[in-house]
Amino acid sequence: MQIRRIARALAIVSLAAAMSSGLGACAEMSQVLQSGAGVAGNSNQSALSRAVKESLELGSTRAADLLSKTGGYQNSSLYRIRLPESVQPIATRLRQFGLGGQIDQIEKLMNQGAEHAAVEAKGVFVNAVRSMTITDAMGIVRGSDTAATAYFRQHTEAELRQKYLPIIQNNLKQIGFYNQYQQLLSAYKQLPLTNKPDLDLEQHVVTQSLNALFTQVGEEEKAIRKDPIGRGSSAIAAVFGR
């Protein structure tokens, strides 16, 4: 009771001082309110940024986990990596020359290399997500179902590609891809054809691998937006569930 009396007395004194100080007090109060609004705005921006980052981190982790499983690429009708479209007519010719088994093996190894690399891609993706700034995250929440993924891809793909290439190369090397590739390349060069397309399968595997990863991250983002509690967290739901 004594504490309440003291608090009321202080409030009365403060009010009287404010009334006696006139416009000066009003100006000071306005500054306090503006400061409070600024703090609230910064807090909202921070919450939004955390929610966007968390959803992207969850999405990229789940996408990498899915595609890194045995058959994650190879057995997927959507993500299976094949020889480039420009090479398919020549691949048909190579099959006619009895090299169908080598082509099938090359495609199998490309998919295995992508699956193995997806394990390491998780760390690369998560680091890229965590480096996003509050400014990066603003405007994403009210966008499309894959707005965060699209923005993330636009601003990180070039850097991710540079980091991902040696990961792909290392994994392709470990599974014996280059031995098969050199044999196929030798046969390819001997074909009596003009205007043969470039057979840079390393870059092809990187491109297709990243396309699959980003596409799956987008699918995960859709699922999180649709069910932010079940597929995300309470923090994500506080932002995406509005």
C-alpha cells in the first residue's frame, strides 16, 4: 500500500510539472513518443528479418536433406539430371555406336555427384541465409509464396555457384566420374559432325543441382507459409501467419 501511495504521488508531481512547463513538456513528450515508435519499428523489422531467415534456413536445410538422399536426384522425375538438351541428339548417335551404357553411367554419376554435394550445400546455404541483412528481408513477407526464395536466389546464386563448383568437382572425382567422362569425350570428339555443342558437364551439373535446390527451397517456403506453425515455428507464424 505504501508503494502505491508513493507511485501515485510521483505521478501527480510529474503531471503538475508537465502542465507547468507548457509547450516545452509537449515537445519533450513528442520526442519520447517518436523514440518509442522508432524502437517499436526496429523491433518489428528485427522480428521480420528473423522470421524470413528462419524460414529460408529451414527450407534450404530440408531441400538439401531431401536431395542428398540416395536417389534424391536420380529417382526424381522433377530433379533428375540428364545430359544437356543440346547434346541429346548427339547422345542418340553415340547410342547407335554402342555407347549407350557409357551415357547411362555418365548420367548416373552426375546425379550421384549432385546428391553427395547436396550434403555440403546445406552449410553453404545456411551461411548465406544468416548473412542477410534486415534490409534484405524487408518486403518479402507480403510477396508471393516463394518471394523469400526468389530474393535469396537473386542475391546469392552467383556466390553460391562459386562455392558449389569445387564441391561438385570433388564429389564427381570421388565417384569416378572423370574417367567415364574422358572416355565419352574421346568418342564425342571423333564423331564426324560439325557445330558440336560444348560438352562442359561440370557446369551443367552445377546449374541443374542449384536449380533443383532452389526449386525445392521454394516448395518448402510454400509449405511454411501455408502452415507456419506446423512447418515452421511460433516466430515464423507471428510474421507469415498475419
